[in-house]
Amino acid sequence: MSEDQEWNLPNVTYGFIGIGVMGFPMAQNLRKRIPKSAQLVICEVVEAQVKKFLSETEPKDRVSVASTPKEIAEQCDIIITMLPKGPHVQEVFTNKSTGLLAGAPSSKSILFMECSTIDTLTSNKVNDLVTEAGHRFVDAPVSGGYNGAVAGTLTFMIGGSEELFNEVRPLAEAMGKKENIYHCGKQGAGLATKQINNYLGFVSMLGVSEAFNMGRLYGLNPKTLASVVNVSTGRCYNSSSENPVKGVTPTASASKDFEGGFSTELCQGVVEMALQLGEQVGAKSVLRDVVLKTLAEASEDPRCKGKDYRSIYLHLADIEQNENHV
């Protein structure tokens, strides 16, 4: 079986907008797995990223650059977007001069796979405009971080009809782990799932941080405490795989002094989106005020700002990084 057949991707022209930290390796994996004769057109505002991508991605004669999203839409049949925030997504799709919808021809139906982590209201609004113009749209946020993007093991959470899910699944599998491609429900359901998961992950980390600081102040050995917790009812991903005490979990972000990973500021943004979603659907949240206050404080704390959000432990324990070890 050839690689083209294995990935089951059509021999059409693909577009990718947003060649940033996540988008760069995602687009590279996509280029590896679409048919060799297919064209990939990229669009990115940071020129250095464009040059790097062109120099590192094969086959070079099958990768080209568009200066605007409009140019992408004029050329491509399938377009993937990976952008920082909701306003960027709205601008890329709806700008009357340079946007995707300004260039999308009415003679064909383009498939848009929107992978950014943004609010559901913006995503749904863009979906409505895309659909009205005769094209197809799915929200398909990812989980797995930069390492997962490089390894091609991302989790995809997809919102849209069953028909659209089946259409984009091969694309998701080309950039993610086959077993971790989920159809979450109607349009917007992928983003809702992502936000709820991130909210729960932060709440879990907050509890783990409080618990291990309690143990620290009592004088417990954090490795022993973790061993007990991880075979008991307190066990969770953040207590076992991402313990915030350096030396407890060798592969945790704490072992890298919280460098890289899902930053405190990004976590704050996604958690705020999740709580907004909760408000929209009328869900009760007894933790809302505590969560927002803690994240706002941590995002301004030099010990956490720009670091993986699990550095919240340093903020709660009020210790410096050099004090955080077994």
C-alpha cells in the first residue's frame, strides 16, 4: 500500500493558515501525508516562520506561499486554520479585502477545518457565514501541546455533522493520533469539550498544588505523599504524570522548571472561555471566583508568567523555583 493510499487523503490543493508554535509541525505532518503530487499553500504573518518552513519542508516544489487568506481561498480546496485568538479567526475569515470568504469562489464548496482554541460564540458566527456562502466548516481544536504536534499524536475534538466529521477525520489522523479523534457533537461541540477539559485540568492542578503544599508545610516527603495519593482516591493526571514538586515525576514540567508547556496566560484565557460557556448554558459554578482570582494573580506573578500553568504551585506555596524539589 502506498503512503497516499494509507492516509486516504484526496489529491487536491491544501491551505494552512497560522504556521506558529503548533501550526508549524501540524502543517509539516500534513505535507508528509497528503499525496506527493498535491500542493500545500501556507499563509503566516511572521516572515521568519515562512522561510523556516520552506527550508525544512519537502517536497519544496509542492509548497508555496500566499500573502493573504483571500489568496489561500482562491487556490485551495481544503483549508486548515490554527490561530491565537477569536479576533484573529474572525479577521482571517471575514475581512472584506483580505479574508477567506472574500476569496472563496462560489463555484466550489471549500472545506474549512478550524483548529484554533477560541470561544464558541465566535466559532459559531464564523460557521454561519461560511455555511451561508456555500462552504463547509468544522471546529476542531487540539490537545497534546507542541510535543504532540511534532510527534503527530494530537487529540482532535471535532464539532459538526456526522458527514463532516467523516470527511475531516483523515485530515485529523494525518496530524494526530488515530485513536484520539473524537466527534464531540454539533458545531461548537469540539470547542466546548476542549474548554471543559482545560477547566477541569486547572481545577485539578489547583487541588494538587494545595494538597502538596499542605504536605510540604507538615514536613511530609512529597514522593511518599504522591505514592499514596496515586494509589488512592486523590489520584489524577496532575498528581501522577504532572506533579508540581520537582523530582516526584521525572517527565513532569516541574522537572524543566516549568519552561514551555501550556502557559499560565493561555490557561487563564481558556478557563475564562469555559466559565463564559458555563454562564451561557446556565451551569452553576461554586469555584468560579476562586479560579478567576487565582489565575489572574498567577498570570502576573513572575514565578508563573510565561511558564507552564502548573507553576501555580510556586504561587500557592509562595516559594521560589530553587526551593521546589524533593
